[in-house]
Amino acid sequence: MIIIGEKINGTRKKVSAAIQERDSDFIQALAKSQAEAGSHFLDVNAGTSPEREADDMAWLVDTIQAVTELPLCLDSANPKALKAGLERVDKTPVINSVSGEKPRIEGVLPLALEYKTGLILLALDDETGIAGTAAGRMAVVHRLVNMAREGGLKEDQLFVDPLVTAISTGDKNALITYDSIRAVREAYPQAHITCGLSNISFGMPLRSLINQTFMCMCIYLGLDSAIIDPNNRDLTGVMLAAEMLMGRDKFCQNFSRAYRAGRIGPKKNS
Ligand code: THG
């Protein structure tokens, strides 16, 4: 599983305050703890203030890279902010994200092609928003994959996000994501499939339990990446167990190592 650590997100109150105050200690602590917990990328979202976002993104990228060598997942719809990040990254990043919406196709996709980055493709567009069927979401995915490939990106640079909507607002919502994951896996065997899992449990009690169960099902169907809190040890445990049980953990090494390192299982007193 390719873990994208979600915590450096300017829509979170404390992170937003840290960005405004240029509190590098706070941001660097989030970067380090997510790196130590096994992230492969760190999501970087500078918040949604259009006049500050590019400066904030530049500062975040510099601040994070001072303490970790992990590649970044630049999370913005704003081409200026993305460009500021792209000019500073040490490692090839992932751009989060393009969708079927016209401004994103015109403003974000060309940056991914120019800088040859990884790219998250969101299954939504101007016409329908988030389609209520897997077929509707796949129509957008096919269009976006074709554009990205024609522009020179390889299938394995693409991360398809089939989108997750809250189970509390539609009791078939998880099923739409499952059907989409299955369809993407079949149509694009080399592409990665990622999503922000925790949307599923919005408005429900015992969110973590729901997130874990949902993740397990998504992994079975072909999810191979997730935007999550890597410090959530219950979720990490389910993820490593599911990977092992899918035949993707040779000699059960990853699971065993994580256990010995104390990253999963009941917390030991130390
Ligand atoms: N798809 C894509 N990108 C995305 C999302 C997606 N980026 C943003 C979001 N969804 C994923 N990122 C987050 C970041 C924070 C939280 C949820 C999703 C969050 N944080 C809680 C808080 O701020 O209090 C608690 C986190 C914690 O457990 O500590 O909920 O769907 N492509």
C-alpha cells in the first residue's frame, strides 16, 4: 500500500494557525511523525485562501523537506500554488488532483505533464459532479486517463480516486466506491487506486471502526493506496493484515516488522 499521510492540511484548524504563524516546529513534527509511521508521500494542503496559498505552499514545502526526504503530494486546485510547490520539490511529487472540471483540466493537468509528476484523477466533472453510479464515475476516469496518457504520463504514474461519500447520506454509497474500484482495477491494471477513506464514516459514531472495515473491503477489490492518518495504529494494523492476506507481503515480513517495531497491535507501556 502506498500511504499518503493526510495531516498537513490547512483546512484543519491547528494546521491553518501554524501556517499563518509560520510555526515550523508544529509542521515539522507532523512531517516527522507521519514519516516514522511509514508514509510513502506526505499530502501538503496549504488551505484555501487564494491570495496566500502560493506563498504558504512554498513555505510548507521548504519546511517539510528540511526534516524528511519523503516525496510530497501537492494538494491544491490552484495552479499558482501547485507551481510554487513544483518549483521547490526535491523528489518527483504527486499532484492532488485533476478532475473532469474544466479549470482543473486547463490549469492543473498541464503542470503534471510539464513536470512529469504523479497525478491523482478524481472521478467527478462539471456536468454531473460526483456521479451516483460506478458507470458514471468511470466515464470521467476513462476521459482523464486518456488525456494523461496522451500527454505522456504512464499508467503507473496515475492514482485514480473513485471518491468516497458518506454512508450516512446514502446506504449504497460504499457499494458505488467498490464497483468503481473493481472497474478501475480491471481497465487499468497498472494504475494506482487511492482515496480519502474517512469520508465514509462522516456523521456516524465509531468512525474508526467503520473506516477500518471499509478499508479492508476496498483493499480486497484493488485499492493499493490511501490518504490516511498513518499514526492511527488500528487502521495501520488492518491495512497490513489485509495486504498480507492478499498475498502481497512476502514471508509476512511487513506485518511482522511493524509488530516488532511496535507500530501495530496493543500499545505497550514504555
Ligand atoms: N481525495 C483526495 N484528496 C483528499 C481527499 C480525498 N484530500 C483531503 C482529504 N480528502 C483527505 N485528507 C484529510 C485530512 C484530514 C482529515 C481527513 C482527511 C481529518 N482530520 C481530522 C481533524 O482534522 O481533526 C482528524 C485526523 C486524525 O485522526 O487525527 O479528518 O478524498 N484525492
